[in-house]
Amino acid sequence: MLATPQILYAVLADAPVGAPPPAAPPPAAPSGAPAPGATAQHSQPAAGCGGGGGAFGFAPFILIFVVFYFMLLRPQQKKQTEQQNWLKNLKKDDEVVTSGGVIGRITGLTDQVVTLEVQEKVRLKVVRSSISGPAPSTKPASTTPPASAK
């Protein structure tokens, strides 16, 4: 059974089945001209309902920027300055890791180059900025065997 447009309209609009569809709205008036039957009072925007411009229009954007600054930019700047200070305070016999993952002990320092001893009599020269941080602490492996799964 096919549904006729009148039945579909009645179901969608909660109208009785035999009711005719509503008339189409009148065509819109050209821009700037008042709609037919409208008075001059109704064609003017209400006072105080302006464009919402000024500082209040930018308030959400300013708020988003402030949140963005305190959540992302400021912590990143703080972390970067801490890293620079740490790199300036490097000294011999510090255990460090490079950005490539090489772990070594500092045996020599200059302004730009750091000499790392990665193994006995094996030394690498790396740029100071390639050092990413202190080496992870190497704790001896525990002698207790892992618990067996049953």
C-alpha cells in the first residue's frame, strides 16, 4: 500500500487525514522593503537589540585565549626554561641521555659540545642541545622471581 501525500502530511503534522495541507507562505519582500501589511514600526529593529558588537562580541575569544595561554603556552615555556638551565649546569660525571636514546657519562664539556663515555674507552661527541635529560636511574634487578600465574 502506497502512502498518499495527504496521509504522510497528516502523520507528520498530527493533523486529521482529510485535512488539506497548509497554504504556502507569501513570497518574501525584497531586501529593504517592508513586508506587505507591516507597519513602519515593525520593520525597524528594536532598540537595544543591536549587533552585539564591541568588547562583548570578543569576550568569548579573549576568554579562550586566556585559557589556552595558562593551559598550554605557559607550562611549555616554564619547561623549556628549566631544560635550558639544566643544560647550562651540566658538569663532568653526570649521567645523561641524548635525544637519540644514547646513555652516557659526561667526560668533557665545551660551550657547544659534550663528550660522553658510553662504554669503557668509547667516547662520543654530541651537541649540547641534543641532550634531552638525566639518565634514568639504573637500579639493580630484584632477585625475587615473578609470581607464577596459576
